[in-house]
Amino acid sequence: MKKAFFYVLLTMVLILSGCAGGKNTNTINSGPSDSDKLKIVLLIPGTLGDKSFFDAANKGLQKVKEELGAETKVIEMGADNTKWEPTFNQVASQGWNIIISGGSQVTELLNATAEKHPDKKFINYDTDITDTASNVYSVGYAVNEVSFLAGATAALVSISDMPNANPDQKIGFVGGMDIPAINTFLVGYIEGAKYAVPDIKVAVSYAGVFTDPGKGKELSLLQYNSGVDVVFTAAGGTGLGVFDAAKEKHGYALGVDSDQGSMIAETDKDKASLILTSAVKKIDETILSAVKEIEDGTAKMGNHKVVGIENNGVGIVENDIYKGAVSADIKTKVNEIKGKLAAGEIKVSDAMGMETSEIEKIRKSVKP
């Protein structure tokens, strides 16, 4: 009887193991192999599939594997941040040469782990926190600059004769949370919109979460129903709901972090056609560049650097959707603004150094 039970149990384990084959990215117990390859692990403080921030980091890891022949692994740590520290500690005790993660919400933990493991190299591919451990390669992005471009684009589209634009001269913004990192996007967006169209109005909503597309759709539906014709999302996975609302209401949308239009075009071309462009941090290129610099010894560890439009660290996507949907006149004006940003002729405010009252004043200045 016991023997029969053992074989039944073994069969169930094998079946379940086979069904879980696509989830091996979450396995942290197994470290790297004993090969001589460069060994790199990416820790995602969430899950893949957001077609934004986390997927951009994973794309960077794939480039590292393809171009450098490294042994790589991605671990999705999930949204429960109480599980992040044990994962960091376990991974750091394994034989990985470089440990990668990103986001201001994980920076303190990443730095603390790095200090406990001075023999390892760490990459923080996106943080607004400038303090960093001596063995960490830390990068931030001038998202206020690229959001300025997004705002100018949205405003110019709103006053255009494009099919889904209306006469209201009102655009929208859906943020993940009312926090400095997201308000940096917002402030740049508002300033860019006002630069292009001084009388523009901007509806602002915060979802309070980065992982709820349903909430993103709900908030953007309210904006589209109020007369908004273009919505910019800086909300991670929550922003996917903005695109659903755009399709339902025949409005336009702007993505963030990754080329979200091209990604969504793989499964829904009609929806993708409404995502005119995306304000991207070139996270994939940053990760690849950081690994290369660490490998050739030129990396400036322990320093925090910010990349912007001037050094091609951020930009709006000029994909086939943008080229086909946006008029030549708008593209010309956006390019002129881009050039002025790169040359330092336009200075964009940064919400990271602002008081809450200052941000509220900016919001009220464009309130519909």
C-alpha cells in the first residue's frame, strides 16, 4: 500500500513539474553552473508581462546573453516586498558575478545587500536615489525631459485634425502613485504640453497601484468621457488598462518605459494603432552597457549617473505607428523641441526636488 502511494505521489510531482515548466524564472534555490561563463541574474521586484518597466529590463538581460554569451537567469520576486530581502540574500550567496535589479523601491535593499557582499558587482538599472554602495553601478533617467516631449506631442495631437482628436484641447495623465518618481513624469508632461499649447488643460489621476489594469482602464475611461483625447500613462502594468480604454473610446494614448505600441501590436493591432508613441527609458541598452563596462573595467562603481536626451538615454519612440499616424508638422515641431532639450535651451523642472505644494500648484494650473 505504501509503495503504491509512493508511485502515485511521484507521478503527481512529475506532472506538476512539467506543468510548471514556464515558471522556472522564479526558482532561486539553484545557483549558476560551474562553467567559466559570465554569470548574471536579474531580480524583478514584481512580475514580467507589464510590457513596460520590467519587460524592458528582461530585454536587456536577453541582450547580455545574446551579445556577451553570459549565463543568465531572471527571478520574478512578486509584489510582496517582504519576500525581496530573503531572495536578495540567497542569490547574493550563490555564484553569480553580477546581480541586477532596479527601481527606487528596491534601492535601499540592493545597496545593503551589496555592502554585505563586496566581492559581487551589482547594477541598479533605474533609481532616483543617488546614494549607492561602492560595488553598485547606479543609473537614473531624465524622465522629466522625455515626459516634456510626450506632453508636447499630446498637446499638438489634441489641437490637430487627426481623426480621434476633439476641439476641447484637453489631455490626460494616469500615474501609478502620487509619489515624486511619478510626479517627475507629470511635471515634465505638463510643462511640455504648455510649451506647445499654452492654453492646454490636463486631467490628472493616480491609481494608487502599479499592477491593476482594471483600475487604469476605469480612470482613463473617466478622462476620455470628460473630453480628453490623449492619455499618457506612467503606471507600470496598471497602464495597460489605459490602452483598453483608448480602444473602447477611440482615443489616443502614450505609453511609457518600453515601446508599448509595438509590443501590443503583436496581439492587437487595432489597440496598438492608438498608442501614438511611448516615452522610453532605454533600460535594455543601459543594462547591456553597464555589463560591458564592468567587464572591461571602465565602469564607475559607487557613483550615480543620470542619462537624458542629450546622451540618448531617454526618448520618444518613432516607430511605424508614430510615423504613420502623426502628421509631418507635429513631428517637425517635436523634433525642434527635442533639439532644444538636447542643447540645454529648454530646462525642465524636476519634481524630485519639489515640495508637495509646488506640484499641486502645477497640477492646478492646467486643471480642466
